[in-house]
Amino acid sequence: MVQLKSKSEVEQMRKAGAIVGQILHELKDLAKPGASTSDLDLYAFTRTKELGAKPAFKGYNGFPATLCVSLNEEVVHGIPSKKRILKDGDIVSCDFGVILNGWYGDSAKTYPVGKVAADTMKLVETTEKSLQLGIEECKPGHHLFDIGAAIQNYVEQFGYSVVREFVGHGIGRSLHEDPQVPNFGIKGKGIILKPGMVLAIEPMINAGKPEVKVLADGWTAITVDKAWSAHFEHTVAITETGNEILTKF
């Protein structure tokens, strides 16, 4: 069942989202050649505590870290490690959430590391743009699948593909609530969006085919064809007149 949030509850989520947005903004400066994925995780953990929140992912279904850090062909849920060192030309996706006063915020960004190839930057920029287009569909009276249709129709014209196995979701007092929010679909289908809905919209876009597989660690999802993947996400509230991005820096 979809849980509608009151204006005061959205205000609480706005505070959680502000912390997520700030820390993800700061992580951009750490995503440099020579840094380990563990360095990024430690920074996010420390800053979360400094800002009075709790990591949303650490311990969630046994996940061991504050950040999901995914490199290149890794799509999502990468486990940070001191052995995973960022190199010039990589892309690194950081998925991050916090809990503040019982409310969740969730967002993700893909950062270029050093000097990145033009076709790789195109993938990153297209994925970020697809998130913006999906958010533009977040209006009262629109259908849920309008979001995914906008994302899918945009990225596929560049020859990219949309991951099917992982989708966006409702969010509030739980990290994952109803409804699921696919990054693909048919415009005009799905439930009607209403004020008070809060959705985590997160396109995961592959340069190659859409299929993914989970590695032996039980978490890290990679593209089957080893093509690179990008991931962007925002927590978005449906308002009376449109939407508000709660995790925007």
C-alpha cells in the first residue's frame, strides 16, 4: 500500500535528503585517481555521524558499508574495499542514504574519475539527463509508468539499455516502500500519482545490453556483457503543483 506523507512529514524527509545531497556533493572531490572505494565509504560514514544522522545502508539486510560503490561495469550494490583503487578514466557510482529522526533519504551519483573517455562521459550525462526527464513526469494525475517511459525512451535513442532487475521505490519511514518505480514502461500505465507520494527514482543505464548478474559476494551487480553502467537517483515528493527533489544539494 502506498503511504502518503503529510507536509510536516515531507519536511522531515527534506532534512534527511539535505544531508544526503550535501555528502554526495562532497564525495565528488574525493573521487580521484588513487583513492580507494573504502576511502569514499569512510568519508560518508564520518560525515553522516557529524551531521547527526545514521547510515541507511549499513547493516541493511546485512550490507556491510555506508555507501554502495560501483565501478565501471558494476551497476549497483558494490561493496567498498581498500583494494579497489580508482584509476584515471574510471567512473564510480555512489548510492547513499541516511536516516534522520526515523525518516529516510536516498540518492545516487556517478562521478568521472580524472580524464574520462568521451563515450563514457556521454553515458554518464545521458543517465543524469534521463533522471531529470523522469522527475519531470512526477506530477499529480500522471501515471507511475510515465516516469520509466520518459527514461527508457530517452536513453534507448542513444543505443543504451535500461536495467530491469533493479528499480526505484517508494520511501519514507522505510528505505523501500510501495510502489516499485521501474525505469522502463508504457506511458499512461500504472497507478495515478498523488500529492504526498515520495519516490526514489533511480535509472541504472548500461552502455551495452540490459542483463546483469550478481557476483559471489551476494551484492555486487555487474553487466553480463561487461559494458559500463551509470546510476543516478533522487528522492522526489509529489506536491499539489508538481514535485520537489528532496535530495538536491
